Amino acid sequence: MLAAAVSALTPDRRHIFAMWPRQNHAMRERDDASEPGLWSVRLLGAAVLASFVATSLLVARAFASHSLTLFFLGKNLTLGWTPVVPALLFAVAMRGGAGTATGRSRALALASGATFLAWLALYPNSFYVATDIQHMHERAAIPAQFDVLVFLAMGLAGMLVSALSFETVLRAVVARVGAGRLGTGARIAFMAAAQLLAAVGIYIGRFFRWNSWDIPLRPASLALELAARLRSPVEVARMTTFVTPLFLMLVALSLVMHPILFRPRRTLAGDEPRAR
């Protein structure tokens, strides 16, 4: 009798456990395919926490050494947060432009374009602080291992802030175009283009000493200097050896940190219902 009872329960139990992964996958698919939120709370919390830790270490170092030697790191981290503002404004404009009246839709389209360009110009600032590690050397006022922590914390904070602003923009684009219509290839291509521009922007800021606001204020001077430098084979080689590895590193980080880059498939192997 016990064996019969067990055999009677076995099909149902097998059915429950067989359906569990499919139910989980269906839930994940609905979550991913629906309109994404304005920004990632996970990335926002991580960026805020990392920035707080990095700033606290910098302040502690200043008190311990009675010196503001490394306070330029705090300025660069603050500048690193500036792309978050146009990214958020772009997201709001993109979401507000769908299904609106023609006049308002045009105004929101202009706002979307302006905020997107502002984000592109400011985006290199986010990761720029990570390249400040070139200023690290042993100083008598403070143990070298503490300075290592300060520079690493600043670099990590910059990386997370960069990821936050990029994902905010990508979520807005996905929400406007439609999660089902913007494929993985298009998302990765958009990400790669943004990271290439960021790598070039970081190089220009680091070695040409130009700022993001020089683009609208002195575009002709920037273009002339860039053209003159690119005529030099030495400068081209120098730029290539810096930009290429930085670009690949930013792409690798983005592939890991942004699951939204990968559109969920409708089915998974083995999820098809079995014929009875």
C-alpha cells in the first residue's frame, strides 16, 4: 500500500519540480521584457556607498597627514557624478515623449537629444578618477598602503558611478524602443560606442588637459588641436596604446555589470513541454 501511495505521488512531485525552473524563467522573462525602471537601485546604492567610503578615506588621510595633497581625487570624483544628472534628465524626457501630443513630443525630443549629448560629453568624467592612480607614489606623511586604499576606493567609486549613468541611459532607450525590439547586438553595439568615446575622452582629458565643458565653449580649438596631434605618428601610437586597453577594459566591465545588455530569450533549451 505504501509503495502504491508513493508511486501515485511521484508523477505530481516530478511535475512540480520540472515546472519550477520554467516558472522561474517565465518570471525572469516578464521582469526583463517589461519596461525597466528609471535606474538601477542596486547600482545607485553601490555607487553611493563606494563614494562615501572613498571620501571618508580621503578625509581621514587629510586629518592624519595634515595635508590636502590628494584632495584633487575628491574633485575628480565629484565631477564623476556629473553625468548622472543629464542621464536622469534624458531618461525622464525619453519616457515622457511616448504617446504625447505633437508639440510636446517635439519639445521632449529636443530635450532628449540635448541631455543625451550632455551625457556623452560628461560621461568620461566618471571613470577618469580611476586613471589618477598615475599620481600614486610613496609619501613620507602617510603609509603607502593607506594611499593604495585611497586610490583603489576612488577608482572603484568612479567605475560604479560610470556604470550607474550608463545603465540609466540604456534603460531609457530600452524602455522607449521596446525591450522586445532592441536586440542584444544593438545594445552591445551602443555600449561599445559609448565606451570607445569614454576612452578617447579620458585620453584627451588626461594628456591634452581639456575638460568636458571645453566641447561647447571652444569646439574649434579642440578640433584643431586634435587634428594637429593626430598628424603625428608618435601621438597616434601613444593614443592607441592607451585607448585600446582602456576601451576593452570598459567593455569587459560593462558586460559583467549590465545584465540589461542581454535580451532574454523566449525559451530555454529543455523548456519546451514534453509530448505526452
